[in-house]
Amino acid sequence: MATTKQLLLLRHAKSSWDDPDLIDFDRPLSGRGVKAAPLAGRELARQGWLPDLA
């Protein structure tokens, strides 16, 4: 029997728009994003969401 998978869609943390010429992949997180990202990660782990790297 196949294992059921779940997909979690999560928006990225707040990014900085100080340099409008940067493409999205190069845009750093803002101070707010730097603070929020670890909090989001800890909450997801607390709820049992762990990455499947296979």
C-alpha cells in the first residue's frame, strides 16, 4: 500500500527591497524576515512537519 504524502506550501520570510535591481533569488531577508524565519521553522517542527529529503 502506498504511503500518503502531505505537501506544505509556505511563503518565504519578509525580504528586503532596498536594491530594486536584485533578482528575487539574490534578495536578502529583511531584519523582520531574519527574526521570523527561525520562529516559523521551530513552529513547523513542533507540529511535526519535518522535511523529506529523499
